[in-house]
Amino acid sequence: MALTEEWLMPVPGLSSRWAKLASGARAHYVTSGDTGPAVILLHGGLPGSSGTAGWRFMAPYLGARGFRVYCPDQPGFGLADTRQEHWPQGPHSHVEFVHEFANALCLDEFHLSGNSMGGTTAVNYVVAHPERVLSYVLIGTDIGDVAPLERRPPAAAHFEEYDGSRESMRRLMAAIIGRDAAIEDELVEMRWRSAQLQRESRAQWWPTQLQYRGTLPWEHTDLQASLSTKGRFERLKIPALYLYGNDDVLTPVVWGHEQEDVLPHVQFFYPDGAGHQSQTDLPELFNHVYLEFFRDGRVSRATADRAGVSRRRPELVHLVEQV
């Protein structure tokens, strides 16, 4: 497999870097671009996820167009620190990690985005540190108890448990990525090696993630209160977009509708042909949405229509160009 000495996919325009955090953890990230506003992109939470796997199409695109882009490997994923004292305990660990990461790189303000679990991290980071976030974009995620958790639908397709094999990793990727050409052999190998490396660390994080999603009852009420988004997240007026793929089979699009109904200040889009990891299925479209939004503060009329701007309620005119 044509991987680097760190067992990463080589991606033109994307560089591998390390940082030492205040906690003492070694943080790995990939980055693109040398000047301009900062952007932090957060990957999802299935086995083998990483900054490279989640954002290899978007990060170089934005980096070549006037942004400094950072895609960290969150604890329990990628090449994150595997020492037991740095294992993640739940969603709150990822929020703390992003804050330490931004501080270590001296990013006082930045644009933020996350897909799936990364979106959950972004939501909780925005609630905890709204003063640091210039704008944010979510893709197919969970937003905590501000949404009606009892109405969260089951997966629209059967997902087998990852069994630790390369073949199982490939099947897992095919379930969340609809574009077969994007499931390269190098991607499967990189994700498989990452999943092996982070097996124990990710297992420590997973139960609290299920509690956050309402799948399991909370064990610690103090933690539940600290991660509550109800009465907090929906009130924030930081410029925000949410793209929810019409072809998401991990969580059907009706879950996007439930979230749209409780987020009046967020502009929703429902792109056709986009699955759970939508930015990989439709890189050209998603790259352009992000570029316009982070650069101009709004999405052009043509791009909004291509991206499936929501017709379920009036558009937010300050975020979408009007004719």
C-alpha cells in the first residue's frame, strides 16, 4: 500500500503535523494553507476515522483558496495519543481536546465544522465557547437533547459490527460512502491500521457517546447537565449551515427534519446523492458551499439550489443569496 511512514494516505496539499497540548497529550493533525482565516474540520466516529479520512478532499481545496485548515485526529481516532491517561471519556473529552488544540496553535477565532461525531463535538464546542467560533457547518450529526431524542430513527440499512478485518472495514466504508471511487485501497488500509491502534481508546469513549444520543441512560447526572444543549444551542445566532444528505442510511433524513424544527437560526440543506459522509460523496459541491460560506458569510443562489436548500421553512436571507 502506498502509505507514508506514519501509515497515512498521501494527499497532495495536505501535510502531517504534531502538537503538544497543555494536558501533555501528543495531538496529530493534517493541515493545508499558510495564510488566511483558520478553519478546524472534525471527523466522524466510526472505527478508523481520522482527519485525513474525513477531509482529504476539502482541506486542500480550502487551503489553496485563502484559508488555514486544520483537521485533528480526535482522542480515540487516527494517530491520537494512545496512552491511557489520554483516552477519551465521552463527548466532553473531545470538546476539551478541541479547546486545547486551538490554544496550542494560537487560534483565537476560527470557522468550525464537523461530520457525524465531529458535528457533535462542534455543537458542544459552540455551546461551551461561542466567542471563539466565527461560523460553523454541520453534516449529518446529533445535536443533543435540544432535539427530540425519542424520535431519533434507527439506521435505514443493516450495519454489521466491525470485526477487525480489512474486509469488514471496506464494508463499513461502503455503508457511509456512496461513491465507490472514494473507497480507495489506501483508505481501507489507513483506516484499518488506525482502528487497530485505537481499539481500546475508542471503546472507552463509546458508552458515553451512546448516552449522549439517548441510546443508553446517563450514568452521571452532572455530566448529563454539562452536555445538555436544550435551551442553549438553539438560541445561538452564530452564522451556521447544516447539510443533511438525502441518502444518509446511518440516520435517515427525517432526523435532519427533526433537528431543523428546533434550530431556527441554522440554514438547512438536503443534497441529493449525499450519504452520511456527504463531503466525500459530493466533494465539488460541498467544497464550494464551504468556500462561499466561510469567505462571504453566505451561500450564492446557484450553489444553494444545487445543494438542496431546505424548502421546509423560509430561507434565512442573511445566509442565502436571494434573487
